[in-house]
Amino acid sequence: MGRQTVCCGAVPSALRMKLAVNLYLITLVTGLAEAVHFAEAHGVELDRFAQVLNAGPMASEVSRIKLDKMVRGDFSVQASITDVRKNSGLVAAAAHEVGMHAPLIDASDALFAQALASGSGALDMAAVLQVVRAGPTGTGRR
């Protein structure tokens, strides 16, 4: 839900709008998870990282909430991995349907699929951090 109602035009324009917004949300949280992992791998203190990120031009309500969850390891559900994986699949399929090159949603979709397969479906989407930390083989490679 947004703060205002926006007329998107004839059906299925609203659905396309939802998918475009979800693409941004999903890749935002996935990128945030990778940034947290990068900070951890380089010995950056996460509370300080959050302070800097939250004070800068890239901060948003979503980034503040999800970053706090990642820093604290609190993956209580707001938007579940299961639901996000369903949506990332829909976004990726819609992108491919029109022949669009969509590397960020494809990568995010794969990470959420991996999170779902690992049994994290009931956790918040911020828990994608666990998959990013584990690496492609699940061994914690950096």
C-alpha cells in the first residue's frame, strides 16, 4: 500500500505497475543484504554502517527497516521469503515475456529460491542475507 492512489490506466496496467515496484523492492533488499555481507567481510561495524547508510541519500523506510532486521538478526516476518519468491518469479517471468534483459531480478529470484529451498520460507525477506552469507555452495565462502 502506498500513501496515495495512482490511476495506472487500463487493465493490466496496475499489475504491471505492481511488478515494476516489486522489482525495485526485491532488488533493493537483495542489494542491501549484499552490502551488509560486504561490510561484515571487511570488518565494518554494522551499527556504524547502518548509521552512515541511514543518514545518506539512499535511505528509505524500507532500507531502514530491513537493515535494522539484518543488523539485529531479527527475521520475524513482515514480507515472507515464500511470498517474495513468488513475486520475484512473477517479475522475472514478466520481464522475460517481453524479451527484457533483467539480470538483477534474475539474480534476486535465484537467491530467494535458494532461501526458500533452505527452509527459510516463513522468515522475513531480510533473511536473504543468510543465503548471501552462505555463498553459492552454502559453505560461507566470501
